[in-house]
Amino acid sequence: MINSLRLYNYQAFKPILSPFSQLFRLGVYLRNTAYDKGILSIEKAGIPVLSVGNIAVGGSGKSPLIIELARILTEMDADFRFAIVSRGYGRKGRGVRIVADREQIILDAKEGGDEPNMIANELPGIPVVVAEKRIQGILEARCQFNIQAALLDDAFQHRSLHRDLDLVLLDETTDYKSWKLMPSGSLRELPHALKRAHLFVLSGNGSPSQKEHYRRWISQFSPALVISGHLVPRDIWNLRENRQLAFERLQSCAVAAVCGIAKPNRFFQLLESLGAKLVSRTTLPDHAWLDERHVPLILSEAKKSGAEAVVITMKDAVKWVYKMQEMPIWVLRTLWSWDDGSVEVVREILKTWKEAVP
């Protein structure tokens, strides 16, 4: 029996939020117009800045792509000094904070945000900074680490800072015809904003026809290049024992799948593709914090359903502070994989971007 547990049902409120979407639309229009006409100023950081973002809320793979871009840059030049700068959505506190320096991770997920902490875990030796105003984060990173460039996580709408390269992710498996502006929908701004992008990355692992359909749709707004990639399984990590497991452990294994991400079905489908038998599915709000109230409920549900292990995502793993339960806690770790020919394009683009270093 498959069960589902939610902490709240935001979808039920969406129909009554439609009037607020009209107000949001007006606010976005006025703000973008102010930047386009120079009424609001755009600051320059003095070093090359690359942004990875999108026009919809969550689920496109921004953080995994940031990790991939950072790895490519390091492979290209091990001495290239750069930092990851993020808003740190959902973190406790405000202001400029260093999540990780070149030696260690300084802030946990609660203080630094789940995605910045996940990024820091995946990129040891690369500074990670969080700041509401990205320019302040970059200036702090320049002061502390003498960086030559900055990668911004989720900053397409952060127009107060100049970007030399704007990458926009789009999930080609979503129906753009049904998109609505927040809060009744998931759009942060209308598709016309795509004209600001320098490169598009399709990230939904859709069919060739879906990719081509999206390419034609994007061409209405921008002539920029479109490439593609997607997340693939990397390994299974035993969180309690701190060791890697073979994918074969999932074959016909009864697992309780738990995730607090924007598109939980993608996580569930990935587990099933690896042969896991999902006897329980727990979906939490994106960025939800797992505390002493939630974990006992999750474990109780898993035991009732006959699960042999609980499987969680990488983003949830950095918040899973209860590691000593009797039931094994496994993390499905993923990585970014480029579709044919895309990685060569990215390398050339990053090479050109790096050449702007003073």
C-alpha cells in the first residue's frame, strides 16, 4: 500500500490566489521596466559573474548544474579562484554568511540553507557564501578569498547585479501553456523575460520531440543557444554508517521514499527505475526542515508499510540530523549529465567567460 504524508496542502489555496497574481504581474512589470530604462541601477561586481536561474519556482536542477559548472571550471584550471554565491533560501537569520571556506564547512543547513550546504558538501575547497544581496556576497568573497569570478545560484530575477553570463534552466516536460504567475502559479515572471538569457539548458530528460517543441517555443523570445542535460543516479549512501552502497541493494528492496523537493514524483520514479519497491511515499514542502515532530512520523509510517530502509534526497540528507534510528537511512545521490554534444559547448562558453577575468 502506498501512502502519502504532507505537512500542508498549498495546492488547495491556489484558485483563490488568482487576484494576487494580477498584482504580482503588475509589480514584476514595473520592476523590470525600471531596470530596463535605467531608473533602477545595476551594480557591477568587478569580476566575471555567471548566474544559473529560471523563470519558474523550483525543480529545474539549478543547484546540481551549479555543482557541474564548478567541477568543469576546476578541471579546466585548478588554480582558478571562484566562489558560489546564493541567497540561502529558508536559512535561519539574514545577512552575509560564509557557509564554507576553502578548508571546511562552517555553517550547517539550518544556518546556511539546505542547497548551499549541499553544494558545499559536493565541492570541498570552493567557498560558498549566502547573502540576500548577491553583490554583498561577492564583495565578501573577494575580500576573504581573493576570488576571480563568481557563480550565482538562482539569480535570474536578481537584476540589481550585472551578470556576464545568464544560464536559464527549463524543464521541457512541463506544460508552459498552463503556466501562471505566482502565487496562483509557479512563474516568477512572464516568458518574455527569457530575452535576457544568454544560454538555455533543458533539464527534464524529456523525449526528443519535447525538446524540439521547447526549442521552438524559446525561439519566440530569444535567439540564444539551447542545450540539454539531466540528473542521473550516482550512488546510494548509507547515512548512518557513512559508506557507499551498490545500486543492486535497491533491487526489489521495499523502501520508504521521503523527499522535500519541488518535484517529488521525479524522485519516486528514479527510485523505481533502479528497481526499488516503494511501499511508502512521504512528500514534504520544498526546503522543509525535518525536526523531532516529523521524523518519528516518517519512521512509524515506514515501519507500518514494511519498509527495509528509508531513502531520502541529497537536499534532505543535509537536514536529516537523526542518524541513529534502527531503520537504515539511505541517500540517493545524483549528478548532472550532459546530453550529446552539450558539454563541449559549455566548456567553450566557460572558457570565453573566464577570459574576461581582469
